[in-house]
Amino acid sequence: MAVQYLHSAQLPSGGWIGSWGICFTYASQFALESLALVGETYQTSEHSRRACNFLLSKQRDDGGWGESYKSCEQNVWVEHEESQVVQTAWAVLSLMYARYPHPKPIENGVKFVMSRQQPVGRLCSGLKLTHDHRFRMVHGPRKLSREFSIKLAQFLIRTSNLRFLFGCLEGPTGI
């Protein structure tokens, strides 16, 4: 029954409207994770493919995603003025849950997130709040970082792409 709901709630564009978080990116993460848990992935499900294609259509040249909180108010995707760490992590996790077969968009998203990591390990979210502070507690940096790190490691192992990880770690932080 829950899977039927996800199928029926999916928009023709491929996304889902979220009622919390930052609308489409957040809802798509949970929808794709849920579909994957019942075996619906990019390879096996038109719903998963449409969602991945929707998210990929929103990825920016810098590898990130940026959705404004205004998406929730207008029920259409509204671009944020710049890419956001949180939405990028959600979008990358979504693609990983769906087992998206082409690693480049995922790698670009991961590189974007890593480029925003501070020397002490925290992620600089970049989330700018205006008069609407509903999203102050959208994520905790530790939870996002932990979940993202675990899923990234699983993705890299699954795709045998450990060179990507080690190449990134040799970057400007000197690790």
C-alpha cells in the first residue's frame, strides 16, 4: 500500500512534493530509499528512473543542487541562488539509494560536498535563512556527515571506485 502511494504521489516530472525539509530534494530522498527497500531501483523501476532523471536535471555545473524553501510554498521547484550542501547530500543519497548506474553525477555531488568541508571536519551547509526560519533544524551536521559518509563508502565499494575516494582525500586538506 505504501509503494502504491509513492507511485501515485509522484509528479509527472519525476519528483515528489515534500511537506517538511526542502520540498523536492528531501521528499525524493525518502521516496527513493523506500522504493529501493522493496527492490525498485533505477534498473527495475520506471518510478525510480523518472525520479533520478528529475534530480539529475536539477544538478548544477558545480556538482551541487540548490533548492529554495519557496518550493514548499509554490509546489514547484524553485532554484536557490547557489548550490547547497544539504540538498546536494540528499540528492546524492537519492541516486545511491536508487543505484543509479552512472557514477559521474554522484562523484560530482560528492566533490561539491567535500569542497565545503571545513578543516575540522564539519560541513559548511551554506543554507541561508531569510524571514522564514522553518528549516533551521533541517539537519544536524553530525547526522548528515555520518549518514553521507556511510552511504558514500557503500557506493564506492559497490562501484569499485576507491581511486575516487583516495584522489579526493589527497586534495587541499593534505590528508
